[in-house]
Amino acid sequence: MKRICVYCGSRSGKRPEYTQAAHLLANELILRGIGLVYGGAHVGIMGQLADAVLAKNGEVIGVIPEDLVTKEVAHYGLTELKIVGSMHERKSLMADLADGFIALPGGLGTLEELFEILTWAQLGLHRKPCGLLNIDGYYDGLVAFLDHAVDEQFVKPVDRSMLLIEQQPQRLLNIFANYQAPSVEQWIGIDAT
Ligand code: AMP
């Protein structure tokens, strides 16, 4: 794996554990020689993660839409900052640049980005691993909801299985290293199981 895209909060959250997790993930990326692709801001967990990778001379590519450059405060110390025209271009370029995707704790933007890339996997548009780092139980409610959605037969078990959920960056990246995407039915069936 050359680069991993990380979605995470433009805020730091309530607990220090969230920021600590960003540092742990940064260390693991460095150890494995994997570059970081992210949203290009220097605020919140996004900024902490980028700074932690940069501090160890890792590669960081930020992708930010023009209208967020001032609002989110773009990070100008990155290996490369790509300024794009829209949110859609941002997500598409981030997806192209990365070999896998990880969500750390974050807010609505993080959730939207994670679920978009997961639905692209569900549709067979890519076969790259998608992971959720459930730090300090932050995503417990979301994980329970996904299991509920499977129970209620709105989400296929195979699609649910494409979200790899771990608590430690090291474990998640080990799983990424050996990941084989399940074969995806090209027919988006009404009743496929
Ligand atoms: P948040 O998790 O809400 O703090 O946001 C994390 C990142 O997601 C930030 O870079 C936001 O610009 C971005 N973001 C916010 N809303 C959206 C959206 N609707 N689609 C994609 N990204 C978003």
C-alpha cells in the first residue's frame, strides 16, 4: 500500500484519546512507509494527524475545495496541497490517490465521506479496504445501528463485512495488508442476500 486516505474530524472532540489515536495512526503509517491523503485542513484531528506524519518526514497530500481554504484553514506545510473546485472533486481525487480508507472519530463530514466510499465498494466501483477506528467506543452506536440494518435486511451481510472495524491502528493496518474484497454482485438485486 502506497497511500491511505483518512477521514476525521475538523474538530478535536471532547477526549484526548481521539487525538492520541491520530498520533498512533500516524506512527503506524510511518513505520509501514505509507503516505497520508486527507482533507487538507490544519484544524482538529485532521491537523493533528497531518502534523504527526509530517513530524516524522512522512508524505502528506491534502485535498481541499477552494471555498474551504479559508473556512477550514488550509494546511500550507504539507508535502502537497491540492486545491479543487468542489466537494465532489475532493472526494473523488482523495479516492483515486489512496489504496485504502480509514475513518477516525469525526462529525457529519467524516460520516458522509466514510459512507460514500463504502457505498462505492458496495457497488463494486473499487475494491480497496475501508476501515473504522472505533476509538474509546466513539462509534459503538453506529456499529450497533449497522448490525440492526443487517438484521432488518436493508444491508447485506457481505456489504456490512466490507467495513473493517478495529480499535487499534496497528491491527487495522495488518488487516488492510491482507485484504481481499468480496466478490460483488454486479446486479444490484432487490432480494440479493
Ligand atoms: P467533520 O467530520 O464534520 O468535522 O468534517 C470532516 C471533514 O469533512 C472536513 O474536511 C469537512 O470539510 C468535510 N465535510 C463536511 N461536510 C461534508 C460533506 N457533506 N461531504 C464531504 N465532506 C464533508
